[in-house]
Amino acid sequence: MPRQTVTGQQQRAELLAVEALGFIAADAERLGRFLVLTGLEPATVRTAARDPAFLAAVLDHIVGDEALLLAFARDSGLDPGEIVRGCRILRGPDWERDTA
């Protein structure tokens, strides 16, 4: 795959993760649960959002909860599969043990 395409996919996936973070933050209950699960403080989320690994974790959080995934897909007008693909792009290749 050409480097430009990979970079473009990565950038789109990161933008999707930022959008997902906004979706989470827009609801106090969703945000509270996310903060509890991540151990972050509200003041540190903005700094963490600059880290690609954190953005991968945001999409992983969304994808890991089917109701949340469907709600975000509906809210963003995306197919849930696009969100799952974005999550895979940000996570990187699976380890061999993850595919067994």
C-alpha cells in the first residue's frame, strides 16, 4: 500500500477518534464511565488526546461496547464497520497470539 494512503488512513482514523472523544464527552454518564475506566482526570484528557495510543484507546472503548458503538455510529452518520476499521488502523497489526 502506498505510504500516502497509509498516512491518510491514519489521519482519518485519528480524526474519527477525536470525534468519538467528543461524543463521549458530550454526555456526563458516558464521560464519567470513560474516565473511571481509563483512570484519567478531566483536566488530563486534552493532553492525552494528542497521543495516538490514547486515540486508539478511545475507539477501542467505543468498539468494545456494542450499544455505545451503535449510538456513536448513529450520531456520526457512519457505518459501525467504519468505526471498527478506524480502531484497527490506530491499534496497528494484531499480534500473532491475538489471531489464534
